[in-house]
Amino acid sequence: MTRACLAIFCALLSSMDIASADTAPPWKEGANYFLIQAARPSITPKGKIEVTEVFSYACPFCNDLQPRMQKLKQALPRNAVLDYLPAGFNPNEDWPMFQLAYCTAESLGVVERTHEAMFNAVWKNGELAIVDPSTRVLKSRMPTIEDAAKFYKRQAGVPIDKFLSTAKSFDVDLRIQKAERLIERYRISGTPAIVVAGKYRPGTLHWSATHSVRSCANVKISCQEVRKNRLCNASPSWRNANPSRMRTDAALPVNTCAQSR
């Protein structure tokens, strides 16, 4: 692993409140991170390193991770670029719609202005909620792309008809296909997950809340499971999304929204 990538891993540790860059233990392939075979060629400017979060707006653990992602963004070396890759592998919880919405917003250039607000719309103010807050059961009517268009009209001033026509465009279709190919190449089985330089995927990350360690990032994967691309975590659901109910044993499997098969 290059020194630049190691510095990014140290930033990851720091942002998750585990250790500082000075005290972080050495990282070992197959234990702390996994090498992605047939790494994707970098599309970032020369000298820059891409740090990618694989996520879904409908993933409760991705929502829990957002404050740490903001901290990570500030802690990254100056030669690192943070970007996002939307997953759509959980159709029962409306992930394909949110993937389409993200790719449309990306095509329109409004992701930066709306990223945090979209999480809030799903998990805080309920504008695009997938769960009934009174019953904590999935809604019978999930948000549609038309509902998302209204959100982007309010948040970024994008006309509804323009958003909807862009969502049907060839450009957005290509963006979704690219996201699907990369998620498959990265062997992503659950979200949130982080990929560095299109080549390295951290194994287990933990974050701290009220001085207790809770799991929040990519699933704990053995080398054999990675090679076989198997599902490596029982699929936790939105019913477990309350952080106060998460167990704090750092040896437990990591909390993710796992890919449905």
C-alpha cells in the first residue's frame, strides 16, 4: 500500500474516533483492508486519490455514518477527493429509486447542495421516508421519482419536469450502469462501504458515540468470502436503525444494510 493511501486509512481511523494517525497500528492486507483485483483505473486528476463511499439514502446505517463522513472529509489529505457511489441492490426498501434520484442530481450538478438534505428527508423530516415512524414498518407506498423531483425543486430549484426528463436520459442510465459495474467489481455486499483509490477496501471500521464503540462501515469479510463474493453479514433491517439499541462489542459483525439476493 502506498504512503498516500496509508495516510487516507489513518484519516479514516481518526474520523471514526478510533485512533489518531500517530497511534494507528500498521495496516495489513487481508486483515485491515482488502485488495480489489482488477482495480479500476483512476479518473481523478493526476496526483489525486479517490475515496469513495458506497451508500444509499434509504440505508439507516449510511444515515448514521454521515456525521463521521463529514469529519472524514475534513481529515483527508489535500490530495484526496471524496465521492459517492449509490447502491440500488435493496428494491424492497426503494433503493433503486434513490439511486436514480442521486444519479439524476449528479447529472444536474446539484448533489453537493442536496446530499445531506436528502438523508434528512428520508430519516428526519419524513418527506421521503420509507418507514412509518409510528409503527416502524415499511410504508405500503414508497417514495417515487416524482416525489424526489419535488424535493429537488424545493432544495435546489430544479424544475420538476426537467428533473423527470433528466431521470429518463441516456446520461443518467449510463451513470446507473457504471455504479452497478463498480459495486460488482468492488465486491460490495453491504452499505456503507468505503473504497480507496479504486483498489483498497477497508475491512472493519468502527465509530464512537457517547464513548462507546459501535460498528458502522463495511462488513467484516474474510478473504475467502471476498473471493467468492458471498453475502457476509445477515441482513439487518431498518428496525435495528436506532443507534442506542446497537450492541457495542467491537468484535461483533459490523452493522450494514446487506445486499439482498
